Amino acid sequence: MAGGYRAMVALREEGTVKAIGAGVNETAACHDLAERGDFDCFLLAGRYTLLEQAPLDEFLPLCTERNIAILVGGAYNTGILATGAIEGAYFQYSPAPPEIMARVRRIEAVCARHGVRLPTAALQFPLGHPAVASVVIGTRAPHEVAMNVETFAPHVPADFWAELKAEGLLRADAPTP
């Protein structure tokens, strides 16, 4: 905060950069930075997803209050929300534990009842929160851009989100698209 942050604030004030932020995969680190400085945005990876909504407690309200934009990375929780609960699925850079596999299977059942693909729901969910400005989707090849657009595009009905909440698979206070 005494070095790099001050330099970035000076660059923003002189107009060399338009915004300053940080990108991490820990909500606590972003929360600490938000309380200590004047940030425009944060890239938060894998912490505000269909499987994790703890940032709703303190961090996202703080961002809304301070007009800090959130870019959500890791919307698939390193894989399981893209692949589903398959053998070898990953969650947070490790093989998915049994309780996560079970939870994803329950989410997949709700998806099936509403004709919603799990990856589509995973990409759209974070955008329901007013602090979330974008979902960052990684690609390795040009054809994946079109695939990501196709995955994101379908309409997800409000009944789908309501059932996830009713089943306890999504926090009741989670804003949805």
C-alpha cells in the first residue's frame, strides 16, 4: 500500500491509467485492499460461483457501497461447473471431494428439470449481483470464443434460480440474473 498502490493512484490521477485494481482468488485479500485503499475493480477468481457465495456476507456489499466493480474469474470452480460431477472432476485445483460432487449432482438435476446447461448457469449466475461487472472466461484457442458465447447465450428462467434457492443449493439472498 505504501509503494505500488501509491504509484498506481498517481498514474490514475494523471490519467495514464483509468482504473486500478487487484486480481486474486481470495475474498479476504480483496476485502482488505478495499478497506485500505481506493480501488476501482477486483478480479476475484473462483469465490463467487454457484458453489460459493460467501462474498455476499461482507465483501460484495462493500464493493456495492464503494462502487468497486468485480470481475469474476473461475466461474467453473476450476472445472466441475463446466464438466459436471464426472469422474475426475476438479474443484478449486484439486479432485472434487464427495460432498461437492453430491452438490453438483443436485444442481445438475435442477438444470435437467429446467432445460438449462450447468455451464450456462455457472457463467450467468455471478452477473446477477450489482457489483459484478463481468465474468472472465478463459480461452486457449480462437474457436473457444464462439463456444463461450454459445454457452453463455441461452435464457435461464427465473424458476430455475428459485428452485436452486428452494433446494438450498443457492443462498436465498443471492441476487440472480
